[in-house]
Amino acid sequence: VAHNAVDASEFAKCENARSRLRAKLGINDDVVLAGYLGSYAFYHDAIRLVLAASIIAKQRCEFQVKILMVGSGKEYLECRALAEELGLLGETLLMLPVIPKNQVPDVLSALDIAVLPGSTDIICPIKVQEYMACQLPTITPDYPCNREVLRDGVTGEFFAPKNAEALAAKIMLLAKDDAVRLRMG
């Protein structure tokens, strides 16, 4: 078995990049930023992250969580329209266009939590290894292929596929505990 792999040195966390992007987006350091970078293809189920953001926006807690989605694809317009309809854009949810591959590590450096809102059940996407190489706790759908790469509760968290409530709960679980995020990353 040959798993996907990345050069971890290309994805080393960069505090300067983190500060730069957060300042550009108007995100303070006390905000927990969860994010997804990738295509808006049906198998990545990006709409599920928009729905999870809506659930998170309604919760009252002592910490602030924002969701960043970066990419493009067939379902982008549907996701954006739903985010606008739910009043999430600019508040709980930020959407950026696709970025060049060489900028991915800098954007990942700005995150506190990495999210894969959906995947096929046959292969774990390379983005999961990129997330992990950037020392980010990673949330993925609970499929056997993702279990080949992540260990639930150790290097990441699994949620019931196609379940926005379960995804939101995992984001909030990690958002409330800096120490757990650091250990998982």
C-alpha cells in the first residue's frame, strides 16, 4: 500500500504567514479558525461545512469560532448562496477564491483546525496529509480510508459522514481546548 504523502518541510507552520493572513482577514488571534482548502466538488461535500458553520453561529460560548473556505468548483455558487441566505458571510464564514499551490502552506498556517467536510470512501485525499504536515488537528468523515491516515482522538477527529451537526460538534470540541489542538497537531 502506498499512501499519499507530502514533503513536511514545505508545510512547516509559519507564524509570520499566520499573522499576515489573519490581519488581512480581520481575524484576531483569540478567534479559533477552522478551515477547508480544496475543490467544491460533490465528493468534498463543502455544503456540509456551510451548514456546520450555521450551527456554530447559533451557539453561545466563551470563545469565537470562524470558518474559512478556500477554493473553487462546481458547487461553489451553491455554497456561497446558502452562506448568504443564512447570513454567515463575513461573520462566521469567510470564503476565498482558489489560491496557487505554493500559497497553501501560508493559509494553513493561519488555521487552528483543518476540516475535510467530505470525501469518497475509497481514498484519503492528499489535503489531509498537508493538514497534518502543518501540525493541524484534522477533522474528516469517518471512512475506513481516512482511518488509515488519522487516529481518532489522537491525530484528528472523525464525524458521521454527511452530518452537519456531527461536524459542527467536532469543530466545537477542538475549538474549546487549545491543549488538545496542540497535542493533536
